[in-house]
Amino acid sequence: MTVSYTLEVANAKFGGFSKLLFRWRGSIYKLLYKEFLVFGLLYSFFSVFYRFFLTEKQQLLFENVALYCDQFTNFIPMSFVLGFYVTLAFNRWWGQYSSFPLPDNLMMVVSGNVHGLDERGRLLRRTLMRYANLSSVLILRSISTRVRRRFPTLEQVVDAGFMTPLEHRQLDGLYSDFNKYWMPLTWFTNLASRARQEGRIRDDVALRLLMDELNNYRGKCSLLFHYDWISIPLVYTQVVTLAVYSFFGFCLISRQFLNPEKGFKGHQLDLYVPVFTLLQFFFYAGWLKVGELIINPFGEDDDDFETNQLIDRNIQVSMLAVDDMHQNLPPTEKDKFWVERYFSVPYSTGTETLRPTFMGSTYDIRYIVYFLVYFLLNVLCHL
């Protein structure tokens, strides 16, 4: 399930983010601890090997190699490469979330423009929305591991009620080399045309509105498919990964504490534990892990999208909107302020103190100040 902490940071206060540092689920510690332990163990191995198992001549060679690596390691542009990559991955992550096909607009148009309180009208509205939800289920089965585990075969989709056995046979009966998530949307358009012929959709304007919303919905399904198909170029991911791994691979040698008695520059202390190198590993490798986490949010990580929950939500609200709530209106009554020309909405106890209404940044300018300045400048000019 997605890790949400919005309420905890609703107000800015002293140490506001500090509480978040002690969370485990969805944290950087959970993502990075294995790599961190491996790096620490390898560093310890080289440190022990240098101190206790090398001869003086071998130690001198090791020290020269360490100094050489330390001199050129910083030539790797870590901040630039990682920063640009994670920014690109984040924009892709947000684009995928924005492309998730939500049926809200479509179900409002169906509920308001496909008429009929009889069984036929109800069947048309429910079937239209079932086709729309079926299309999103088919596309999510193709890109989300969570949905694929839930519906490993189309039989499970039939059992869940998104598709009838006859529709399943028609879907399988149509041969295509490509993904057939678009087929239920084609059924939708044909059924909407039939509803127009039957007079359930009363004019072509309403039908056009329905088709426009369907095309928007279809476009999001298609965009999700293409996000899954077209990844960030592999060479860029390889470059970033090699940059991080090679940098810290050289750090295993270059950041060793050398014998302070030999007077090497920058090696006057022997602290055994490379605190700042470990922090650098935590930040840079953690940055890489962030990119790895968000590059595909349709997996099963703690912060990946809750696709199954969204499927459940979409089908439920779709059917409620076009069936239970269709023409099911509360009685229209005069509102509380019917006879009041000017009114204000009351505030409950404990709310913030009301402030004067903002009228614009220049609303309270006193023009007398400008006249005084103008007068003084004229006096000075004539002196």
C-alpha cells in the first residue's frame, strides 16, 4: 500500500520532517540496507587486508594506488548524472499517475445522457461502464504485476464480473498480434450508437459528448501502454548505474585510512570508520534507489501505485453513478440563505481568526504619499 504521511506534515513546525526519519515501511533504509551492508563489509575487508596481510612493499603499492584513485575519482560527474536521471524518472512517474484511466467524467456523462428508468435503460448504462472498466483492467493486467497476480487469466476477469463468458469468447475469437484492450471500448461505441438509435440518447450533441469522454479515457489507457512499452533509454540507465557503482568501487580503495606515520597528505588521522564516505554512499546510492523505485510504479514496492484498489474503486463508483444514483435526486428546497441578500458562512469554534479580505496588493496604497514626494521633488528642482 502506498505510504502516505500528508497529515503529519500538514503544518510546518520544529523538526517536522524528523518524525518521518524513523519510519521503516517505504523508507530509504529498507531500500538501501543490503547495498549499504555490502559496501561496509567490502570496505572492512580491504582495510583489514591492507593493515594485517600485506608486506611493507605491498602496502606501499596499495597506498600509491589509493592516492591515485583518490586523485581522479571525483572526475566522475555523480551529481549531474544522478540529478538529471532522477528528475527524468520523476517526471515519467508523475506522467504515469496522471494517465491512470479514471471513469469519473465518463460515468457522469453516461448517467446524465443515457435515459430510461426501465430495465433496458439500466442495462445500457451499466454495460457501458462495465466495458470502460474492462478496458482498464485489460491494460493494467498487461503492465501491473499486482493486477496480473490478481487476474492471471481472463477466466478470473470473467469470474470477477468484468466480462461475460460470451464476451470472453468474442475477445479470444478475434485474432490480433497486438494487445486487445481496445476491444471493450469498441463495444462501448457500438452500444452507444444503438442507444442513440433507440432514443435513449436524445440528440447527437449528447452522443458527441459521450464519444469525447470515451476518447479521453481510451487515450489514457493507450498512454499507460506506451509508458510501459517505451522506457527511459537503457544506455542512460546503464551509464547512471555504472557511474555510481564505479565511483564507490574506487572509493573502497581511495577512501582507506593510510598509515599516518608515512605523512601522506590528508591522512594524518586513522579513524578506521569512514563516516563521510558512508554518508556519501547513503546519499548517492539512495538517490539511485529513488530512480529505481519510481521508474516503474506498477510493481509491488511499498510506494507503487495501488492498482487493485483503484480497480475496485472505479467499478464500484461507476455502477453507483449510472444505476443507484441515476435520476435519484433529493427534493429541491430553498437554501438557508434564500431570503438573505448578504450573508456569511459561520465558522466552528477553534478555527483561525478571520482576517480582512484580500483585495489586491495595491488596494491600500495611500496616494497622499506620492503627492508629497512629487511636491518635494518640485521644490528641490527650483532651489
